[in-house]
Amino acid sequence: MTNSSKYSSFPAPRLLAVGLLCASLSGCMVGPNYHAPAVPTPPAYKEPAPAPASSVPAGKDWWNVFNDATLDDLEKQAIAANPDVQIAVARVDQADAVRRSIHSAQLPTVAAGASVSRTREAQQRPNNGNTSGRAATFNDFQLPLSLSYEIDAWGRIRRMVQSATASQQATEADLRFVQLSVAASVATDYYTLREADAEINILQTTIVDLERGYEITNNQFRRGLISELAVRQAQTILDQTRARIEALHIQRSQSEHAIAVLLGRPVAGFSIAEASTLPLPPVIPAGMPADVLGRRPDIASAERLAAAASAQIGVAKAAYLPQISLTGVAGYESTNPGTLLNWQNTIASLATSAIAPIFTGGRLKANVDQAQASYRQSLLQYEKTVLVAYQEVEDQLAALHYLSRQFDAENNAVADAMRAEEIASNRYNAGLVSYLDVVFAQQTLLSNQQISMQVQGQRMEATVALIRALGGSW
């Protein structure tokens, strides 16, 4: 058996013709060309959005707008070590690897190999030619280099690359959204904790006055000036106030625990120093609804997923058309290892093949229908994401508007309660009322101070939620 009978050569003109055919066919791409979906965009927000009194800077580290060094440190730790962020980073790496793997299909695959065999053929084998032939035993040493390449005549591979690239971009947007969500959760839990600190400080200050009131009332009872009822009422108010502090300690502890987990740290050994005040929130400019489309990472992710689904339609439609492949082999073959690398023992082969589906039982049409349905779902999901984004901004604008009015009303209530306490103290000093009236006035003042602080905390949390709804920038 000779090399010329086993392998056929491929003339240069034919090889050139195949190359030209590949170049002409590769310009065709089946399937729809993607265009970003259009969504209705209102010209302005329904809820009032007050302009900030001064320029509010916006950047990657949006939490800097609160001017809180402790919050800044917590946010940096969370972005660096939060488990959800690390999971999202791994997903980005995975999507990039998938994209690179699919992109490699656009290039030829070249492989090197080596084989050694020893074969014995019978005397009366079919290819012996005549009965006088002899049995044959021979060695076969091969050192081939093989090439395989799918000609992307209809754009199937290019559509797959488009889909994988869009999917990777979607995971990158998902990473930004996770970072934004984690940072917002840290800020929300932090200001919930600071609200508890401020309320505890108010209660502890009030307890000092209530304890003094209880002592005065109890002394008056011992002297027979008032009944035991007044003493028990004063004691009840004091105990209720102490119970409120314990409830706030639960709120503070749970917020602190939540922040530890967001930072990727165990709860044990983690603590945040107490603070006695809660600042007023900055005023964040909401801008226009159209701005949200370019700022929200979840909207960017939904749009990229729609692009990926659109490309999959082209992949499904390309399956109807012939799959054209180019294969080749070049190398050496000999029965003697000593002469394996002689030029006379070179081998070469180049072939082109095309396979077209004839009957698939409706599978190809079902795949196209599936891809088109997936694309429609992605468009609807994109539209839903945009609508939800608008809603979240509107919700927080409404919350901040009405919380601001509620805060002003509560501040007036605090001022009124302070005046009532002052009047009660003056009347007690004049001997007109018992000290229990002063205690009741203090309790009223405490309740209004607590509500005012709670509203202030809600304003801080709503501001964080607005920043998140805007996409972390403005």
C-alpha cells in the first residue's frame, strides 16, 4: 500500500477557490439584527422633587454625600469582601470564559498526533488481488498534523459570539447592581442603627428626669401629701421608658449583626461605636426619568439579555442551512521509524463537506419558536424593569416629600411639648399642681421626641433608597 493510493493531493487552484467561497459565504448572517427596544419615558416625575440647596457631588462612591467617615469605611469593606459581590465577580469571570470559548470556534482547530501500529493481513484477504498473494505483516508509523474548521457561512457562530458577548455584558451589569444593592443595604442598616442610638440617648436623658420625678412623688406619698396612685403612675412611666430602651437595643444589635454579614465578617467580635445624634439627610437631585435608563445597572442587564436572546434566534435559524466544514491532514507516515521524516513519506489531505438537514421531525422549527419566545420574554422583562425603576424613584420621592412635612410637624409638636413641660414645672413650683403633672408632660415630650427621631431616621433610609433607585448616581 503506497502513500499515493491512501491520500490524495489538493491542487492549489482548487484550494484558492475554496478560500474565495468561504470568504463570500462568511458575509451572510441569518436572523434579525438587534436594535435596543424602545420604552415609554415620561417627561418628568409625578411626585415633587425639590432641587438641592447646593451642588451635591455624585460619583462611584455615592455614600460620600453623607459625610460620615464610619459609613465610608463600612462601605469600602462591604464592596471588597461581601459574599454576594464575590459571587457576582465569579459569574462575570465565568461569562467571560464562555464568551472566549465560543469565540474560539471562529478559528481553525489544529491538533498534532502520533500513532504506531503493527498489522497482519490474511493471505486470502479481499484486497490481495489473486490467490498467489501472501499474508502480510507490517508496521505503520504516523506523525500527522490535523486541521478542522467550520465555515461560518450563515453567521451561526457569529450569532453565538454576539449572544455570549451580550450575556457577559449582562453579568457585568449584574455585578454593578449587586454592588449598588449591597452598599445601599449597608447604609440602610447603618442609619437604622444610628436612629436607635439617637433614641436611646433621648430615653436615657429622660430617664434621669423621670427617676427624679419618681423620688419626689414617693417622698410626697410618704409625707401623706398625695395618694399611692400617683406613685404607681410615676413608676409605670419610668418602667415603660426603661422597656423602650431594651427594645431599641434589640433593633441596634440586629442592625449591627446585619452589617457584619454584609461586610463578610462573623458577628462575633464586630461592633460599631455608639453615636448620640442623627444627621439630616442630603437633598438628592432626581433629574429626569430618561436619566434612569442609563444609570440603573439592572436596566442595562435586562437590555443586554434581550440582545443575547435576539442573537439566539439567528443561531436557531442557521440550523436550517447546510453546515460546511473544512478538514485537512499533513504529516509523515512510514513502515520504518528510521525513514519516517523523509520528504518522500509526507502525507497531505484536504477535504470540504456540507451537511444539510432534510427531516428533523419539527425540531428545528421548535428551536426557532423557542428562541423567538425567549426574546419576547426578554423584551417584556426589560419593559417591566424600566417601569419598576420609575416606580421606585416615584415611591422614594413621595416618601421624602411627605416625611419632610411630617418631620416639620413633629418638630412643632416637640416645641409644644417642651413648652407644656415648662408650664407644668412652673405650676408645680407655684404649688398649684402635683409633680405628677410634670411627669406626664415629660412623657408627652419624650414620645414626640422619639417620633421626631424615627421620622428623621426614615428620611435617611428613604434618601438611601432614592439613591439606589436612581442607580447610584445623579
